[in-house]
Amino acid sequence: MQEQIDYDVLSEALARIGYHDGEASEYHGTLCGALCVHKPEDIDLAHLIDSGDRPPAGSDAKTTALLQALRTQTFDALEDEGMSFELLLPDDDTALVPRVRALVAWCEGFLYGLSSRPGLDLSRCSDDAREIVHDMTQLTQAAVGEEDDPNVEETAYAELVEYLRVGAQLVFMELHPKPTLDPSASQTLH
């Protein structure tokens, strides 16, 4: 089993193909949103968050392998009913403001990836899933005030990360339901 890819490793890999520092959270969010609405093999990993305002990103074999491993790990975690999915964000020893910015970028990325499927109709999703997507939209405006109590803000941040972790997995599971066994299609063994 391959070691889990963390925020710093993804940041370094993305820097090798022309992405800026701090785009790892946006990239992971976009990947998660795209995995909700596309087959994993249909996602262009090297150009996932290109918005057309920069030259096409190049790629090397090491980075390509890492991004493919990230896609596999992320897809497997989203499918895991044991709730092993985690958002890729800076470590908790990073100051709160950059972590909040990364969380905002992750939400923006998730919404971008989710919207990459033309004709996506969220009205067919549960009220909970629609509320999560709405909340992610609202969280793209999140910020930390200078007068806010740091302990309260740390607690709020941790709660938001947990809410988004569970919420993203719920949206994924609704858009990728597990196949159910059709009792009428079962065959009797002789």
C-alpha cells in the first residue's frame, strides 16, 4: 500500500508543473468535486485547475504518477464507508489565517469540480446534500477577524473541516450510489 499523499507533497508536485504555492487545497477540492461527477480515468489531472490564464502545465513522470496515486487514494477514501476521507489542507501547526484561506480554496475547488459536469441537477439530491453544497458556497467567503478569540476560531475551524469532510463524502455517495442487488435478477445455483 502506498503512503498517503499529504498537503506538502502535493504542493511540491504541483509546483513542478507550474502551479503556485497554496494551490494544493484548491486542486484537491477540485479533484474531489470532479470525482463526484466523472469517472476517475476521465479527469485530466495535469490541467485540473487551469483556468486558461496561464500556459498549459507540463508534466513529468514523477508528478504524473503522484497525481494518479492521489486520484486513486481520494476516490478510494470517498468510497470508503468507514469515513477515511480527509481534506488536504495545511497542517495544524500552520497559522490559522493560511489554513482558513486553504479551506476556502478547497471549497471553491470542490464547487468548480462539481460544476464540471454539464447538466448536473442537484435538485435530485437529498436536502442534506443540497444544503452542504449551499454551505460550501457560503464558506467561500470565510475569513478570520483580527479581534476574534483564537481559541474559538480554532474550534470553529476544526468543526468546519469535519463538516466538509463528512459533507463531501455524502455528496459523493449520493452522486455515486452503490449498486443494489436486484432480487429478480438472482439466479439459483444447481
